[in-house]
Amino acid sequence: MSGTLNKVMLIGHLGDEVKMHYFEGGGCVGRFPLATNETYTNRQTNERISNTEWHNIVVRNKGAEICEKYLSKGDKVYIEGRLKTRKWLDDKGNERYSTEIQCTDFTFLTTKKESGQNSQVSVSPQEPVANQNQQVDQPKQDDNDDLPF
């Protein structure tokens, strides 16, 4: 295999509101922390152990504006993107690093504003603004499906 792959898929809860930063040229960036949880049972002590991992999510332009409008702290969201590590100098002149998820696609799994409707909104922020439509999937009325489980 000659190619490489940098892809991240996460399902988690927002740890804070979406923070927006607007640029002079009209672009914008939204940033928010996302928490994912891992729970397992320690085989030796039979104790349930839960670990939370925090991820820094970065969404650009129209996708950022949609996230700011519809997402709030605690909402569950599916994020797809790629890893990007940034380097900068802190106040004392030390080199610092930060790893972020550059979001290329997201789906709202639950939002506080629409929690009673159990809806999902899926958006690809990389698409041109003219082709970027929000789609809301309504739950199916018929529970008789042909799934084997």
C-alpha cells in the first residue's frame, strides 16, 4: 500500500459551548472540546473503571456557524476529520504543542434544542456553501424491519 490515511471518527459529548473566531476575509473557525468515554471492568477487582478522553475539535466556515447555532454543552455529536498538530510559543518562550481534530463531517445525534424530537442533522463542512443542506431524518413509523437482531 503506497498511500497514507489520516482519519478520525468520534462520538462524544460537547464539554463546552462552541467558541467562534471570525477573520477579516469573512471566514471563521469554531472550536470546542469533545469528551469520549471508555468503561470497562477490572478482572482482578471486578471494579467498573471509566476513563474520559478529551479532544479539541476545529470546524471551519459554514460548518462552524451551524455548530454554533445548534450545539451546546452536553450535546452528543458524531465527528469525522483528521489529526493536526500545531506548534506555538507560550508566554515564556517555550515551544508548546496541541493536537486537534480538523472536522470534515459531523452529525448531530442529540441537541438540547431538539432533544424531544430525537432528530439527527448531518453536514459536511467541506462542501461549498451552495450545496450544503441540512437534512433531518425523522424516525420511521414502522417498527417491523427485516434486521436479523
